[in-house]
Amino acid sequence: MSVSVYKNASLAQKPGLYDIVVKDGKFEEIAPNAAAKYPDATVEDLGGALVCEPFVDAHIHFDYFYTANLGSKANGSGTLFEAIDNWSEFKKTLDKKAVRARALNGIRQMIENGVQYARTHVDVTNDKQTALEVMLELKEELKNYMQIQIVAFPQEGYYAYEGGDKCVELALKLGADVVGGIPHFEFTREEGVRSVEKGFEFAQKYDKLIDFHCDESDDEQSRFSEVLASLAYHNGMQGRVTASHTCAMGSYNGAYAFKMMTKYKKAGLNFVSCPTENCYLQGRFDGFPQRRGLTRVEQLTENGINVSFAQDSISDPWYPLGNGSLIHQLDFGLHLAHMMSVEQIESSLKFITTNGAKTMRVDDYGLEKGKSANFVVLSDNNVIDAVRNTSHVLLSVRQGRVIMRKKREELTTKLPE
Ligand code: FE2
């Protein structure tokens, strides 16, 4: 029986210092001065550093990592649609070894930034399921580092791409966990609705979750989140359906948005917002004033609807930057969503931890006795400083095992007293 104690941890929104006791890969106790009860334990003093649940990236594309400058043309317009066109050409050349190497590079960067859970959308609108095969292998190989969920994502649509619906079904049969879609990219509103209906049919047939790219547009007429909500509600799939992006909600009129809040709540819809990605891609047809492309994070939160922040891209045709850091996304998200009161910042870690875990329906998650000892240690002592400094993750522990450790920065600047 191995026992480790991480002494003197700060916890979000709790005063004082706590000792975290880990026994056989699970949390045994989290309490002030608990270390004294375990004289034979291995002890590490955290010196007041903030400890929280591991980060959850509920929306990312592993198969697109590091493809921004690889053969696919530069995205001159900076729009979603040019990115999809450019990717469409490049993906014909996918090579298994290269896809794996690029994915592993980005996943390593995510782990170094404290991410232990990720939902990757994998483009399945392709003749060969090369990327999907790689992700299914990585999901298994990396399970001691990261819990990966795979979305069967038809980047070019169920119907806008000939046979897209069949590609999604094949991917689900091959082992994808979640049904994806992109209704705003179909030719018509009607085909968009039909794609959502087809997605629900698949989810019920194969017992899968649903996560659609939804209304990733500034077009206030893009209203597929209402279709997702309606079908989630009428099919009794509360909590199992996610609408990603929903940028158009930022442009809806107040009356429509007000009505939809009660519908989203009843439908138990989850939302994922990608702050850096969407402030870059959206607002491209506005001139000035220019919209910021984010969904209504504050209003959804105030209405008790689950929203999380995710990064979407690491250097791909949609977005040229991205570094694996969800603290970076949190920083941008809080700014862009106008959520900067002390209370909002202090309670904000949920956007990159528990809310994402809820979306992914991870049960064994949280700093509680009996749960798997999964946690991260940050380079600041409280949440406000962690966001303000875009804190580094110094330590990532999974099932009681250290999977990543970074040295604290040594500061050398010396100013006069
Ligand atoms: Fe995406």
C-alpha cells in the first residue's frame, strides 16, 4: 500500500491550507494538517500552491494539429469557410505516421499544460479513415496520461459532402464515442435540420453521446441550437448533447435568446465555447464595429446552463496559434465574455475543469475521497493570481502517479529596495 501526502495545498474558494493524502491511486483524505496521521508516507510540501482538478479540453482537433503551414494554403481571409476549403484539399494526402507524430506533439503540449481529459473531433469525411485509426490507437495507448473521447465529425457535412452521413456511421462502428455534425455548413436550413435528426438517430442506434459544431457563424439566422435542444428534450437525452461554438447566439436578438435559455435548460444542453478561435474567425464580414464571435457565456451561466472553454486548435488552417494551455483560454474567455467581477474570476476554474468534465460525462472526477487521485498544481496560490499570471502547471498527477513535473521559474530581476 503506497501513501503519498502533498502538504500545504491551497484550494480554490476555500480558506487555509490542506494536506492531500493519496493511497493506492485514490484520494484518501483532503484536510488541514492531515499529514501527521501518515508518518510513513512520502511527503511533498507544495508551499501553498493552488491545487485543482485536472484541466478538461472538451473541444479540440488532434488530427489538425500543426497543419497550418503544411501544404494547405494559408487562410488569407481568416474565415471558417476558407479554412474548410483548404483542409479539404490537404486531407487527401494524410499519412498515418505523420498524423500520429503531429497529434502526439500537441497532446504532449496539452499534458504539459495540465490537460488530462480531451474530446477530439476527428474529420471522418474522407475516403480513408486514416486519422480516425490513429486517434483510436492513441486513445488506448495514452489512457494513463489522458482520457480521450473521439467524435465522429463530418467536417464537410452529412449531405454537403457526398456520403458524409455514411462516413459518420462507419466511424461510430469503428469505435468513435460521440456523434458529430456541422449543420450550419450544409447547403440549406432543411438539410442542416435533417443532419441533426440523422445524428440523433445514430446516437440512439449506437448508444453514443452527441456533440455538434453548431452555429459557428455571425449569421443571426443560424439557429441549429434550437434543433439540438428540441431533439435532446423530446428524446430524453438531457445531459448527453453538446452544442459547440454557438457563435451566432452572440448576435441573436434579446427576445429570442431569452426564450431559448429556458429551452436549453430543459433540454440539459451542454455548451462549449472556444474563445481564441472564435474571436479570430468571426467578425470577418463586419467591417466596424466588429463582433467578437463568442456565445453568451455569462447569460448561459446565470441561467444554470453548463458551459466550458476549450481551445479547438493548435496551429491549423482555422487558427495559426494555440499552445495547449487552458489557463490561456480562460484568460481570453473571461475577457471576451465580460466576466471579470471578483466572484466571476474566483469561480472561473469551472470553465476548464468541472464543466468540461460534465460535458464529457466523466464520473470519476473531482477532489474527493474515493475518487481517482487526479489533480494539477499551479504556480500561483489563488485563482485570481492564477488567471492574472496565466499560471504554469507545475505538477500533474494521475491516479496517484506524477505524469508531468515542471520546475518553478527562477526570477532574477533585482530592483532597489
Ligand atoms: Fe472545432
